[in-house]
Amino acid sequence: MPKRTVRLLSGREYFNNWDDFSIFVNRNAESYELTEHHHDFLEMSYVSEGTGYHHTGDEVMSVSAGDLFVIPIGASHVFRPGSTAKDRQLIVYNCLTSMENATKILEMVPGGDELGRLLAFNEIMHYRDRDGEAKGWFERLYREYSVERTGRETALYAGMLQLMICIIRIHEAAVEGAAPPTVGMDHVLSMLHGHYSRPFTVEELAGELGIGERQFQRLFVKHTGLTPIKYLQRIRIQEACRLLRSSHRRIHDISGAVGYTDIAFFNGLFKKITGMTPREYRQSHASITRTAAGTED
């Protein structure tokens, strides 16, 4: 059997300053161009769109949106798309950092040592992001990395710390093997994130937990800080923002896609949550899209 060629990717190819600021974030449409590789840095990867495969040595795993990986130094891997069609691309967010940088971040904050296990993994770890929280942090990190603006470095450090907290909590839930006390509410949140365009009712959501509407309302606010209606509105507007940034679809179409047939209501809600109209939002992010395109590999 011929020996497999595994390429080394060095952090010096990605980080502007290895000794000072070593964080790199991208959003990549996977292809067959990148060969199997390993790194001298820590990588956290998230499958955002599409389906495909994750190769780790002789093992091949099917992946889809919501798959999350922590890839330690020295572990070889590569993502492959399931299709070469442009409308079925495998989109993966990658957050890279040197081990020295990650250690420094954890030493800077009280309680950071609790996250040290993330740096001690000696094999590739795989999880499922069931409620979309990890996806949100990857998207925030990508937006911060893509544009030079005041507070960028601080925001990236803070965002990466939040992502690490999120991953450790997902890890703990997976290791415990038992449903945490909030598993019922997590299921409801997963429903809202996965089917945000549906016209959910509080009665329906409360039924998922087998409790009354009033009790459900109290538990939901305690768990999220928002009422079910406001939480769903924010999910829908977040998805509308993504569509405005990543597509040329008409605003009226986007409104319908996220669950609002009343365009006037959608426009008003969008401005209330984001501070801009959908058109203003799309225009303000046009430069971000152009800048980001130059950072993808």
C-alpha cells in the first residue's frame, strides 16, 4: 500500500504575528484541492452548510450542518465535499490559534483553568451543536476577523474565549452521557433554531415539555432571558441578516423565507433589533463581503 502523504500546515502561514496575535478565522467552501494535513496550532472547525466527509487517517465520517470538531496539534485530517455543485457546497468555519496564545487567553481570566481540558485533547474530538450556540460564536468571530475596526483584537480574544466555553460545555454534556436538567428546554430551542419559519405557538412549545403555558413561559424566560416570541423573532432576524449578507435575494423573498408574510412588519422588526432597515444592513455589509472573499483559502 502506498504511503499516505500528509502535509504540515504551519501557523506562520496564517497568523500575522505568531508571538503576539495568533488568531485566524475563515469561512471556507471545501474542495479537493487541500490535501490531508496536520498543524502546529489548535483548530476548531464547524460545518455550517452542506454535507460531505471528514477524513482522519483511515477513518471517514459523514458530516452535515451542526458538526463541530476540535483538532489538536499533530492530528491529521481533511474535509471533502459531498458534491461539487455550487448550490450544495460544504461550508466550514475554521478558528485557528497557537497553543501558546490559547494558554495565554485562559491565564488572563479568572476561572480560565477550567477550560484547560480543551487544550489537553490528544485526538480529534467531534460534537453536535444541537441548539446553534457554537454556530453563533463562529459567525461572530468570522465577522470580527474580516474587518479592521476599533476593538477588533479584543473582540476576537473575547469571542474565542466564549467559543471555548461553549465547546467545553458541549463536551461535558456528551461525556456525562445523561440528559442535563435543561434537556427539555434545549430540545425546544433546537426546534426553534431548526424550523424558525414555522408559526409556533406557546401552547405547542409547552406541550413539548408536558407543562402548562404559564409555567413554560417562566421557564423559557429564566433559560434565555427572553419570551418565546422575542427569542423566535431574534432567530428569524439573524437568519435574515445571513441571507442579506450572503445572497442577492429580494428583501420581500427573505421576509417570507424567515416566516414573515407582512413585509412592513418585517422591516419594522428588523430595524428595531438591528438598528437598520434590511436595505441599509445589506449595503453596510457589502464591503465586508468583498474583504472576506480575499481571506478565504
